[in-house]
Amino acid sequence: EIVLTQSPATLSLSPGERATLSCRASQSVTSYLAWYQHKTGQPPRLLIRDASNRATGIPARFSGSGSETDFTLTISSLEPEDFVDYYCQLCNNWHCTFGQGTKLEI
Amino acid sequence: EVQVVKSGGGLVQPGRSLRLTCVVAGFNFDDYAMHWVRQVPGKGLEWVSGISWNGIGMGYGDSVKGRFTISRDNAKNSLFLQMNSLRLEDTAMYYCVKEGERGAFDIWGQGTMVTVS
């Protein structure tokens, strides 16, 4: 069973700064890793699929990179609405898993 | 417009059963795998279960295996989650989710709250 570990648990930054969120897999995986943004009171929103492909309608300030065991979500210049929770996720042989999340706070 | 409508959530006593239903519109339901994902208040996202487009392939998270059963009715654009032997720790917001390309969860319902108490 693949385990996804996100770091840091909490990231404190200011609007306009660059955010770098990490997701590490316990074993080498395909690039079918996805990133989600989750605001309280709303369903999660898909940001990135395939490790690096932005989903429809996602602003260009969001980007994903990485392969095998190490993946990164980068937000190039933080907007006030970006200060919420982020999760990585993947599925493998009918077992899916999420990382424990990173809280982005002002 | 994609719509995901859920029903069946609510308050239930420990040990009892509950069935969640998700009815979708706006995409070809029988072309896609579907999943249930939950979030315990104050905690992270947890994958509960998933089912292939034809209902043959399926999987469960370790915490619900043997207690929950996922199923679907493509003729009715419906996804189900039968939850038996409910525990206090099953209290959560449950989301019905469509799996898109490359295993990404691209469409999420609004969520239905299940409270075990």
C-alpha cells in the first residue's frame, strides 16, 4: 500500500509570496498523482492531474512537478483566496490514498 | 451542467446501517469510475471506496472494509454506499466523486453529512 506524506503540515506565508508544497510517496509511482484545493464548507477542487497538468479553469499560478517518489505543488504568487488546505492523491490497483494535507495560512 | 445530488445522510446510532445515494446528471455516468471520499470534522480527506464504470472492479479503504459496500445502477445514473455496523468514527462529510482522466477526481458533489451518535 502506497503512503503519501505531505510537508509541511502548515505553511505560513504572505500574499504575493511563492508557496512550495511537497508530497512524497512511500514507493515509486506512476505520474498519476493529483493535487486538490479544499476550502472549508465547499467540496475539494482538482488543481493538477498527472503530476503536472493543470485542470480546466485553474489559474496559471498553480503548477505541479515531480516523478517517482517526490512531487511538488507550486503557487507562484499567493492570492488571498489561496490560504486554504491542499492534498495530494493517487490511485493504484483499486486502492486510493490522500496525503494528510498542508494548511496554507497567512 | 454537471449535477451531483446526494441523499441518505443523517443521524444514526452506532451499530446501525445507513445507505447513501448519489444521482448524477450532465455527463455519461456509465463511462466513468466513481468514488466515495469522506472528511471527518477537523481532519483530512479519506478515500472510502471506488467502483469501476461497469461495477466489476471495486476497492475499499481499510477502515471500512467488510462494513461498507459500494454499488451502482447505470440505468439510473446512481451510485450507492451501503454502510453497516456504523461506528462513532464514521461521522463525516461524505462526497460522491467522479474519476476522470488518469485517476484524478474531477467532479465532486456538495457532500452529505453522516453523524453516528
